[in-house]
Amino acid sequence: MSHPATQNAANQYSQVDTYTGVTGADSHRLVLMLLNGALSNIAVAKGHIERKDIAAKGEAIGQTISIINGLRSSLDLELGGEIAANLDSLYDYMERRLLEANIQSDEEILAEVSGLLHEIKEGWMAIPAELHASPGNSDLKSTGA
């Protein structure tokens, strides 16, 4: 069992590490961080379903929905064209499925959304480095992820 002071220090270190990663990241890296966060929250939600911890499951799924909503709101539907429109529809679908997963405590739905997020992540990671958007470059920002 960990000591509360040790746990608090670990949590603070984790927050600093996350903040440092975000402040130094280009938009490509930020999207990857968001996708990883969503995937992590889905895994946590699955564990809470198995342990029948309804409140914690709802919180993890809610965080996942918030991340997906953030990704969705970053899309520029005019500049991003068909890719952005398809991602918008996919994110909408995932948000609705996550609501169902929360209501039904359904691990299969969580696995479905996780699979979709993995596909998006793989596609995002396949973008050549020279096309990654730096803070001042909006080439990738139009499609988001």
C-alpha cells in the first residue's frame, strides 16, 4: 500500500510531465496525445465495468467523450474537405456509442470504439514527419484527427 504523500507526489509529477509534453508539442503530437488519452480512458472504463464500479466507469467514459468532442471541435470542415467531414461523422458515432456503453456497461461497445480510435491513430501516425504541423503551421489543423 502506498503512502498518501508518496501518491500525491507521484500525481503531481505526472501532471507536470503531461503539461511539459503538451506545451512543447506540435499539433500532430497533441492529436496523438489526445488519441492515447481516449484509448487509455476506455481501458480504464473496461476495468471499472469488470469491478462493477459504476461511478468510476461513468467518469472514465465521460472523459473519453470529452476528448473525442475536443478532437471533433478542432476539425475545420471547410478546409478539411471530405476527410474532415468523415472524421466528424465518425466522432459523432463514437460519442453516441460511448453513451450507450455507459448506460449498458457494455465492454463490446468500448472495444468497438477503441478499435476505431486505433485506426485513426494508425492513420495519423502514418503522416510523414515533414507534413506535421508545427504551432505556426496549419496544414494538418484543417483535418484534425
